[in-house]
Amino acid sequence: MRANAITITGLTKTYAPSAKAPAKEALRGVDLAIPRGSIFGLLGPNGAGKSTMINILAGLVRKTAGSVDIWGFDQDKNPRQSRAAIGVMPQELVLDPFFTPRGALDVQAGLYGVPRAQRKTDAILDLIGLADKADAYARSLSGGMRRRLLLGKALVHSPQILVLDEPTAGVDIELRNMLWANVRRLNAELGMTIILTTHYLEEAQEMCDEIAIINHGQVITRDTTTNLLGQITTKTLLITPDGPPHVPPLPPGITGAVRDGALALTYDHTQHAADQVLDLLRDAGITITDIKSEQATLEEVFLALTAAR
Ligand SMILES: Nc1ncnc2c1ncn2[C@@H]1O[C@H](COP(=O)(O)OP(=O)(O)O)[C@@H](O)[C@H]1O
Ligand SMILES: [Mg+2]
């Protein structure tokens, strides 16, 4: 069995009522174990409770009940060690405009008690692509640069776990690619455990080994990405005929539609074989010029899971 980077048990969070809003139960008894060395996705719609969970891990939000163990240290019993094991890139842009990137990294390293001789400020500036902006005031940095600086701040104390809260919400493609390249590198080269939240299902599918889907403050499923995608047994073949497409007579369990000049045939692959579907077309006198197979997506998994409740 792999050791866990994080073990969360019975975690609840109820935000106190305010003048504007009643009390809010943001987390309702979450149990979750995140293995060391993984790229783990916390997936769920807006308001599901993802940031609340991350902020509890980061020590920024106080939990209502439950326990949190980070790298073998209970958050309540060993707050210092558990905090040292984790670096968090928050969802919100929180930066002091009067610091330069170098200054911000130094202050952060100081907060974590990293001795000067052990600071890797220049290496971090290089990694986040801000070496040439090292001494520019944060207020002169673009939104993308500020986000990169937040990533840098999360790394100053060389944590074993890096947490990224919606790192690509509203960022351009270039920054997104740069972030993902860095994350993959930190995971592959240093074995850093990566936890990221996103509401982009495609992104989670592409990046994560394992995924927990959370909805209304509860974990509704948790599995490897491969197993989650394997839950979808519906398969679609997109067939281009050599003439105008039309739907031939089909037996029960196979449905057909014309889509973008192609014939889309959908069936349960545990009930029907692709061969059988293609034979039906040949029997109907259809000549096939091209075949594509559509992959299951996490979106289908998500819809299937949330529809069942
Ligand atoms: N500081 C807060 N005070 C009151 N309610 C909050 C606070 N932060 C978040 N919430 C509420 O808790 C729920 C979960 O929010 P959040 O953890 O931010 O979800 P997510 O990150 O998945 O979008 C939402 O209903 C949100 O409005
Ligand atoms: Mg959030």
C-alpha cells in the first residue's frame, strides 16, 4: 500500500451565518485519502466545496469537525510540520503590490523559516519564467505573471505537496501550458504530490492519475481516471459512408443519427461488438470510407453520477 500524502477524515465545515446569508454547510463529512506521488484532481461544480477543502489544508480556514493529516502530521497536533509539507497556490490573486517578485519570494521564505543560504529564489524565478521581472514591482506585472508568482510562493519551502486551486480559470493558453509543464516536471523529477482543483473536466482527464468528484460538500466518487472512464460503457462510432449518410434499420440497443455528414452509431460495448455494428452497415449496402471511435469523457461520468442522485 502506498503511504498517503493527505488523509482527511469526517471533515465538515459550516460557515457562520452573516447579515446577508444563513449558515452554510460547505463540507459534509468528507473522507479522502490522497496517495503520495500522485497528480490528484478534486473535481466539482462551482460551490461544491473545493476551495473550502483546500483552504482548510492550507490552514487558512478553520474546520468545524474532523481530522486532517498532512504527510503523517495531524494538523491540530503538529501544526508546524503539517504546514511545512504543503504549498498552496490560491484561487484568488492575493499579492502585495509593493513587493517585487524577488522580494515576495524572500518574504514568503522568511515566513516559512527557510534560512537564506537554503533559499532557491533564482531557481524558482527561472521556473516560473519571471527571472527578467525579478525586480519589477508586482503592480506592474500582468495577471498571468502574478499567477506565476503565486505558484513560486507556494514552492519556496520545497513542500512535498503542491496544491493548485483552479490554476487555469480564466488564464490564456500559453500560461495554462506553462503551468501544466511545470506541474508535470515537479511531479516527475521531484516526486512532488500534486493536488489540483478544477471545474474543467477535460483538464482533469488530461492531467490527473486519480480523481475525487465532489458535489454539495460530499465526495460522490473517487477512483483512478482510467477506472472512472471505464464506467462509461456507451460507445459511439462515427462512420463516413461514400454517399449521403442515412440511418439504416437497427436492432434494439443500437441507436443511429446523422451528424456532420457522418453516421453516428451508439451502443453499449458490453452488449455489442464493433464488428456486429459494421456488419449491419454492410448488410444495408453502405460502403464505409472512414471510421472514428469517440472516447468516453469525464463529462459523461460526471453526468451519469450526478443524474443517479
Ligand atoms: N467565507 C465564506 N463564508 C460563507 N460561505 C462561504 C465562504 N466561502 C465559501 N462559502 C460557501 O461555501 C460553499 C462552497 O464554496 P467553495 O468552497 O468556494 O466552493 P468551490 O471552490 O467548489 O467553488 C459555497 O456555497 C460558498 O458560497
Ligand atoms: Mg473554488
